[in-house]
Amino acid sequence: MDFYDKAGKMALGSRLRRLSEKITDQAAQVYDIYGINMNPKWFPVFYALAEPGHKSIMQIAQEIGHSHPSVSTIVKEMIKAGIVKNVESKADARKTFIVLTDEGLQINQRIQLQYADVNAAVETALAQSQYNIWKAIEEWEFLLDQKDLLKRVMDEKKSRESSEVQIVEYLPKHQSAFKQLNEEWISTWFKMEATDYKSLDHPDDYILNKGGHILIALFNGEPIGTCALIKMGDDMFELAKMAVSPAAKGKGIGYLLGKAAIEKAAELDAKKIYLESNTILKPAISLYHKLGFKKVSGIPSPYERCNIQMMLELG
């Protein structure tokens, strides 16, 4: 148990597999003492077929929560052992069902005492334990149905990496990164336009000296994302030139930049933030909706790629 004490909850899957293997090995011995010719992994299929009515492999799989290929493999093994057989549907010859053979039916009669003893043994073990593992399994199955372990780990990874991101004000040393990040992003989806070159080559003249701001996202000290607030009037800014490095995908950088830009605009007493985008950029549009932007129209755009305009009202 030293390994599990050291590895902790990271070894949850390994520990559950170890417990499962131990129970499965002991279950095989239980079948032996009752004289039942049964592989423990066959039990869910056997139990499902012991109920009245014919069932297809798909129906069995759905009932016991296994995959179709898994059930198909088990059924083949059980057919070879003489416990189940295929029968054609009387209504449709193209369909086949799986049923217990005479031997399988005899096993079902003899196994009832085993069921009673096993159930009593498990109940006794549960009564002796501080924590009810059966209830815990039910709860974990529910929780993982709501949000699987992979998604939970991905969310934790994103949260940790997001906490390591710094959003800083633009400095002259960031000019090359500001240009490179935007050129890479724009060129991936569209083509660079004249207005892009002006603002990216001369951010001081076209953004900063006109009352705008540029934010840079740093991860481990390296620029991985950027966005700009371009002043459009006394109380309105445009959220523009948002770009994130493909290498930083999944860290929530776009959301962090958007939130920081909104907070900056609020500090500057802005009442509105405007942006332009394109509907093919579904993740970006989803992000803007998450940040509170709503679709508007009617403002002339200098960009050919713009086919949607959005606005956020601040207070």
C-alpha cells in the first residue's frame, strides 16, 4: 500500500482496478464452490438474459452499460461454453436474439442460492465498513456522467495555467510580439488588410497616442496573447487586435484578455465597448457572448472580413 499512500488520489484508477481484479479473482473461486461454470465477466450478460424475453446484443449492451463490441465478445465466449445461443426473430429473419440454452437455464436455477449468499456476504461487509462503497460508487458514477474525469482534469489544467498568466500594459519591447501574434492569427483565417498593417506597424501613432491601450498576456514571461482598446469617442472604445498564440490554446487567454480590457475601459470611464468579428470564428463569438457583448449593426467598418458587430454596455 506504500505506492498508493505516496501517489495518493492520482492513483485512483489503478487502485480501483486493483480492487476490481481482487474481487474478480475471488468471484471466480465463489463460482467454483457452487459448481457453476461461469466466468465472472459474463455475469452482467447472463443476469440480463435470465430475465424473460429475447434480447439483441444491442439491447443487452444498453441494459448493462457495456459497449456493443464488449457484449458481442462475451456472447461469443458464452456460446462456445454452451450457456447461450442465437435464435432468429420470428417476425424478421434478419434479426437475431440471444437466449439461454437449456444448460444456461439450469445454471440460472442452481445459481439462486449463490446469489443469496453473495448478497448476504456483501451486506455484512458493508455493515462492517465506515464508508458505504456501494453508495459511493453510485455517487461517483453520477458525478462522472455530469462531468467526466478528463474534462475535470482539463479544467484544473486550464485554471492552473490561467493563474500563471500575467496581463500587462504594452511596452515598446512588445511591439514585435504584438505584430507577430496578430499577423499569425489574421493570416490563418483571412488576409492582412491595409488597416492591419497601419495599426500593427505603428501602434503608437494609430492606437496609443490617440488615447488607446494595448494589453499583453505573458506566460512564463513570454508574450502569448494581446488585445487593444482603440478610442472611438469620449466614452467608447473598440476592442480590437485580439490574438492568442496557437501554442497557448486551452489556457483561457482570450477570456483573461477580454476581462482585463473591459476592466481597463471601465477605469477610463467608458460607457461602451465595440468590436468587429466574423461569424466563422465560432469560439471567438462564443467568448464575446460570454463577456456580455451583444450584436449591433450600422457602424461602418474598414475591414472586408467583418460581418458581425457587437457592443457591450458598461453600467
